[in-house]
Amino acid sequence: MNAIQDTFLKIQIVCIDKNETQKLASMIFINSDNEVFIKEILNVYDNEVVVLLRDKSAHSIILKDNIQAEKFVDFMQSVIEFRYKIIKATIFHDTLEITKELLIKGSS
């Protein structure tokens, strides 16, 4: 991959229905500092992902299947670790398209 492909990564996550997609989109809400509400992935049970939010509440998201759950957890891990930031999230019915950007540390 070249540097531009590594800088921006996009994924489509399919939820069990449109309501779960909207719930997931609200959990990765991008605030003015480009932070997400999801602080930690607590557990994965088949197609259910349990997350801890910054307000210390836990919530579950029901995805289409366990493959979607694995994709989501893998994609979000680098965001939770502050290596990437979410720059865009778009809902398409039962699918959430998420784009993240590599955070480049300054050399000062």
C-alpha cells in the first residue's frame, strides 16, 4: 500500500437493522476534537459487541453476524488507541460506512 492508502481507511459495517445502525452511529459520534464516544471494547458475543462509552455506560450493538463484529472491533481498535481518528460516518439503511484517518505525531 502507498502512504495515501494507509492514511485513510474506510469500512462498511452491517448491523442487524437500521435502528442498530443509527445507535452505532451515535456511539461513534465525532465531537469537535474528533473524539469518539467509544472508550473501550468490553466483549464480543457472536454478533453482539459490548462497548464502554466515555460516560462510563456500557452498551451493546447487534451486528449482522460475527464477521461484522470482528471487522468492527479490528477497525475501531486503532481509534481507541488514538492512532487513528474517525473523520466521517454515513448511514446507508442497515450499513454504517466509517472513515478513519491516521494521526500523525509532530516531531517537535
